[in-house]
Amino acid sequence: MLKTFKSATLTLVVCFGSPAIHADEAVTVAHAWVRATAPGQRVAGAYLEISSAAPSRLVAASSPVAGSVEIHSMRLENGIMTMRQLESLELPAKQTVKLEPGGLHIMLLDLKSPLKPGDKVPLRITLQYADRSKTVVEVQAEVRSAAP
């Protein structure tokens, strides 16, 4: 009987312990900034460096300054720069992924007002782990006129 009890206890620890693991794992966001807009411009790129202690995916982003927010990639194909929306962005464990001009970035669409250097833009970044649990990270990105 004792052997069966130990097995049942182990199963409970694994099932109920898994979600708590993510609460202790660090997600780090650094160097967050947004490019200032020109008069009449309704879109802006947001850039940052992100890392997660556990393998995860960047699955969503939002901001109250934009009507919608998308994850994008840019690349040069046959001499033409192309930009594509991504459903998600893989974040390997303990590796920094850089979102930067000319590459991966977050696109703020349908801006509600111009973005001026020195402004702060709140971003909510959602990560999803292998067990489908999610975490949300709040970031304040500084508006800059050019790349840092």
C-alpha cells in the first residue's frame, strides 16, 4: 500500500507543480524603444531584447497607443526588403533574442497619436510555454528618433 501512495503523491506533485515553475522563471526584457513618428505616420516599430529561462514563444503584444500590434520579420529577398507578420516568435531557453530595425520587430499599427522622442510607450508582451501556460510582461519603451 505504501508503494502505491508514493506513486500517487509523485503524480500529484508533477501535475500540480508544473504551472508554478514558470512563476519563478525569469523573463528579461532590455533596451526597449520605439521609433518616433513623422507627422501623419500611423505605424511605428518597437524594438527590444528578450530572454526567457525556459523555452517559450512570443505569441502576442499590445499597447494602448495602437489600434493593433503585430510581431514581424524583415529580410532581404532577391534584392527586395520584405516584411511578414509572424504568428509567434521562438525564444530558446536562456538565449537573448534581439528585435531590431531591419529584422525582427513589433509593429504598432493604427497609432492613436504621434510618438515624440522622450515619450514612454507601454507594451504588454505575452509569452507561452510548452505546457501552454502564459505569462505577460509589462514594458515601458522609450520613444527615440533613431536607433540607439
